[in-house]
Amino acid sequence: MEKYVINGGNALHGEVEISGAKNAAVAIIPATVLAQDICVIENVPNISDVSILFQILRDLGANVRYLAKNTVEIDTRNIREPVVPYESARHLRASYYFLGAFLGRFGEAHVSPPGGCNFGVRPIDQHIKGFEALGATVTTDYGFINAQSDEMFGAHIYLDVVSVGATVNIMLAAVRAKGLTILENAAKEPHIVDLANFLNSMGADIRGAGTDVIKIHGVDIMHGTNYPIIPDQIEAGTYMTIAAATGGDVLIKNVIPKHLEAITDKLIQAGCEIEEYDDSIRVRRTGVLNKTNVKTLPHPGFPTDMQPQMTTLLSIAQGTSIVTEGVWDNRFKYVDELHRMGAKIQVDGKVAVVEGVEQLSGAQVKALDLRAGVALVQAALSAKGTSEIEDIHWVERGYEDLIGKLQKIGADIKKVTIPDGAFAKNA
Ligand code: EPZ
């Protein structure tokens, strides 16, 4: 088993380079199925979610090869079986994007229900609502979600709830459906716009991505493309809160500042000095952190995927902050781990009351999901003393070269491999 060992208390200084956006990559990679052709994708993050999707494509008969460290060539001409089995699908949420992609290409899909971070119920009723509106029959049996349609026709679909996943999956299923699809109450995240741009570069006809009404004119044929993925808004935001938490001064490069506006606004309220440049952003914190209230909302609101990092930052601010989780039912489970580090946070359902303390103290803690795990890394970097973080596979799903990037700006962090069970002896 692997764990991080972190000696906290250093103010971090220097430059960090942001990788391609995980949540764009995990939608774009399945989307390559829609063209019986070759796609070259640049700025692909080297993270485990991406590796798993490449393995799923190879198991389907696609040819996937790296042309450079973050550039991948994907040839989906030989894909035959529109099937993703449990063994593959269970590792990540995004495996269900193969439902929309297979429907778009084959009119048929058999995908085992997805895995992913566990912070409450994660239904897919809106995905199914969209597929059925487009003419597919959807059943669930023998451990598979099965979607089938002789012919897909454009439809007018209104999402009951703003859903990134449903917006992605319906776009994938609709791009080759006959006629016009209008998707209302659509998600507006940067990765939705990136997927739409990718699909359009393959010959799709999608307009309005980034607004709450997306119009898709179905096309018969889609072709290969060469496409660079946008920088990761959440990875960038995470290094912003890490710089703030350690009282450091970090230049975060390869970002789109507009995608970070909600995070920048909150950090300025919390007392940070932020300078925006064309494709980088500098975060400094010299004085005390101020309390501030946060409510997570779909884009352009404060991103839910930054909630654990922001709550952890506010746990060492002066005064009491209120954090409201507006997207997920149960995304504060990590707070128990922060309590072990001395945080004073009370959670009641979707609301956390965060009473700031002077400094956290190092402890042995566990990563419970991707963003909760990186929030514990942030907590450990700002804490007095040594921390050990277990179950770091969650963190490695979404952060390329986390150790290398943090060490480069002065963090005392290393990854330690211990024989399974050894940890238990010290428990
Ligand atoms: C995506 O998850 C992201 N994952 C999540 O990021 C992110 O937290 C979430 O969007 C919100 O931004 C990926 O992109 C791979 P949703 P997704 O569908 O698509 C409800 C990370 O850390 N809902 O936008 O699963 C749902 O319960 C991960 O990178 C339905 O009710 O989220 C939730 O309350 C964690 N029915 C809300 O909508 C549905 O059919 C938003 O969920 C679908 C969703």
C-alpha cells in the first residue's frame, strides 16, 4: 500500500504548471468512438482515470498510443462490441460516457454501472431521460445498463437538474441523431464547452455550449481530429488554495483565468493577493486568513470540486465561516479526518460551520475521495508536524505528478510504499 508522508509548515514558493483538465479528458476520450477514424489529443493529463479509459478503448479493439508525454493518438476504426464490463466500468464515473458514445455510433450500448467518488446518491435518471427522448430503449439487467435504438431522432430535452454527466452523455448520443436536439437547463462547466468544441472539430454541429441551452444538429459522418484539452480549472484552484493555506507565493501557469473567477473572488475575500496574467495566476498570502462564506453551485458558481479544499483553508482562517454544499448530498465526510488534525468544524447535512483555528497539527488520516484526499494534502502542508495520508489512489486519479509539482515549490512530501498490513501493526 502507498501513502504520502508530509512534514508541514513550509510556506510554498515558486511556479507550478497545470495539466489538461481531467473532467474534459474523461468525456473527450470516450467521444473518440463517434468517428471511425484517428484522433490526436494533446494536453492529456497522466492520471489513473485516463489510463483506465485508454485500457477500456484497447479492450474494445481501439489502438491507443502515446506520441509524446501528454499527446495520444486514438484509432477507433476497429471497435466492434459496444460493451464495457463491470471489471472496467466500476473504477470511475466517466465509464458511463461510453453509453452516449456507443449510442451515437452503433445505436446500441451495454455498459456496467459506473463507480466514482462516493458522496451521496449519484443517480443517472437524467441521462436515461435524454436517451429515451432521442428514441432509445433503456433497460438495466444482468449488471448492465442497456440502451438500444434502430434510429435516433433529435428531441427537445429539459433537464430536471443541472447535470454535467447528463449534459455530456446526451450530447454524445445526439450528435449523430437525425434532426435538431435542444437541450435545456444544460450544465455550463468549462469541460462541457471543451467537449462541444472537440465534437465540432470532428464535424459535429453543436451551438450554445457554455449556456443553458445547447442546440445540436445531427450529422451523418464524423471524422478524426487533432485537439488540445483545456487546462484543469480544479487542479489550478487546488494549487491556489494550497498557496493560500501555506502562506506562500505561487505562480500557477497554463490556466484560463476566466475559469477561475469564482475561486479567485473567494480567495481575495479570504485575504489573498491575486494577480491575473493571460495564461497564469499568482497567489500570495502574507497576513491572516479572513473568514468568508461559500456556497457551491453549478458553473459559474463556486465549484463543488473545490469545496473540500476551500473548507480546509477556512479551517485556519480567523473567525467562523459557513460552507454550504449546493450540489451533493454528502460531501463533508472528510471533515472527520480534519478533526484528527485539530480542525473545529461542525457539519449538519449540506452545511458546515467552520471555526478557524491558529494552525492544524499533523496526523494519520485517510483520503476518502479525490478532492477530499487533496484537501488533506493541503491540510498537512499547512499543519505543524508530520502527517501520513493513506488511500492515496483516490488522489492519483485526478492530479498529475502531485508530488513532483509540490516538491518543486518547496513542499516536504514523499510517497512511501509499505507492505500491506504493516500499517495495521502501528494502528
Ligand atoms: C461531474 O460529476 C464531475 N465528474 C464531478 O467531479 C463534479 O462534482 C460534478 O460533475 C458537478 O460538477 C466528472 O466530470 C467525471 P452531475 P457528475 O451529474 O456528472 C444530480 C471530481 O472531483 N443528478 O453534474 O456525476 C446529482 O445527484 C468529480 O472531479 C441527478 O439527480 O455530476 C447531483 O446532485 C467528483 N440525476 C447533481 O445532479 C442525474 O441523472 C449534479 O450531478 C445526474 C445527476
